[in-house]
Amino acid sequence: MLAPTVRAYDWSMILLLTFAGLCITGSANAINQAVEKDTDAQMKRTANRPVAAGRMTQQTAYIFAIIAGIVGVVIMWKYFNISSALLSAFSLFLYAFIYTPLKKINSIAVLVGAFPGALPCLIGWVAGNDDFAYAGWALFLIQFLWQFPHFWAIAWVSHTDYSRVGFKLLPAKEGPTRFTALQSIMYAVLMIPIGFLPHYLNLTGNVSMWILLVANIFMVVQCVRLYQNMGVPAARRVMFSSYIYLPIVYLALLADKL
């Protein structure tokens, strides 16, 4: 029997949803770290991860991944609905078994990885409303587009590390080039019209609409500066700007909905 639709702002259910999300995300990350144990050990930014550093065995990581994944999906199914559970399982599979090995094959891995990266927004919507309404997809699109300048900035800063282990994560085979910067600008520009969707769909009001517009223009400016300067400091500005972007945008959307 399907669980009833979750009522808005039921904090016990929100905490349960958060816990289930942490389990599913933790499962995907554990599989990623177990699979990439040797490559993680060769990169500065990942060398201290538990499996790479030898503090956890691969077998333990896989056991944790199985238990956490099952717990997370079962919680989604039992306390929310079957749609959110299946979507969560699909997201875990896509990240752990498609995106993770694809990183060494082709830079299209970034596109593939953007789907599980943005699905938590849609999963949360489906869990709370038991539907696939446009508003849920609007939240998905915001985070989907955001990931390209965000991740390419990380890949730019960590290009030496990534190249050493054979990761192909920048859109240009030559590495950090103006083409990569242009791609970042393109996706940042696309974020501007997408930022109007929550207001257009009556999900939120005017205040968040203007906050999203300013935040999206700010991201475009940072990507343009990357194109102009073509250096690691500019890429790092894009990276840290993207970190700030998401909490500002989602807190603005939440506050404007309350």
C-alpha cells in the first residue's frame, strides 16, 4: 500500500527525507571511492579519502554502500512513495555505475553526472507531492545547469591531478582552453531564464525571482572573467562562487514560499 502524500513542512518527515538522502548519497560516494581507490590515492584533493588512504578497506566500503543504499531506498518507498524510491535507486545507479567509470573514457561523463547531481531536487519534490509537476523539474533544471560551470571550474583547478590519473572531464581535449570557458559562459547564461521558472510556475514570489536573477548574472560575470583571464585564480573564483550560489538560491526560494 502506498504511503500518503507528505504534508508540507512536517519536520519529522523532512528529517527522515534528509536521512534517506544521506544514505543514498553516501552509498553512491562509497562505491565511487571503492572503485577509484587507486586513482584517488594519486590525487592531492582525494588522497586522504578513507579507502584511498587505507583507513577503510574496499570490502568495508562496499558493505557500507549496500546497507546504506538499501536503507535509503526502503525509507523512500515506505514513508514517501514508490516514485521517489525508484528515482533514488536510478540516481544511485547512474552515479556509481555509469558516471564513475565514464570519467576515464570521455568528457561526456560531466553531462551524465549532472543528472544524478540534480535529481535530489526532483526526488524531494516527488517525495513531498507524489507527482512530477513542472515545479519539480524547474528545481531540477536550476541545479542541472549550475553543475557545468561548477564542475568545469573544479576540473580546471585540478587539471594536473585529473590528467595524471586519466580523467577526461574538460570539454576540450587540450585541457583548460577558451572553449571550456565559453562553455561555462553558455550554461551560466542559460541559468538566467531558468531562474524565472519558479516564479512563472507560481512556486515562489517576486523577491526570490530578483535574487535568482542577481545570482545568475553574478555567475555569468565570473565565467566571463575566466574567459578573459584564463587562469587558475579565475577558475577558483567560479568554483567558490558556485558554492555560494546554491544555498543563496535555495534559501531564497524557500523563504519566498513560506
